[in-house]
Amino acid sequence: MKFESLMLKGLFAACLLVCALTMGSMVFAKAPSSAQVIAHAAPAAAATLSG
């Protein structure tokens, strides 16, 4: 097998692994509770309203 073909197959495998891990983390991530979302958004809203 040529070196270039081996490198392309390795790159494909690495990209496939990264995509699978990213999709898995998005699918199995817990959604934040409403209280956490409000607490996170409150400082930004206050900064926007004050000036």
C-alpha cells in the first residue's frame, strides 16, 4: 500500500472518530435546567439594560 493511501485512510479514521465523539456528546449531554439558564443569562441581560 502506498504511503499516501495509508495516510488518507488514517486521516479518514481520525475524522470519523472525532465526528462520532462529537455527535455522541451532543446526543447524550444533559440539558441544563431552567434555573441554570436563567442564572446564566441574567448578568448579560442586566448589562444590556443598564447601558
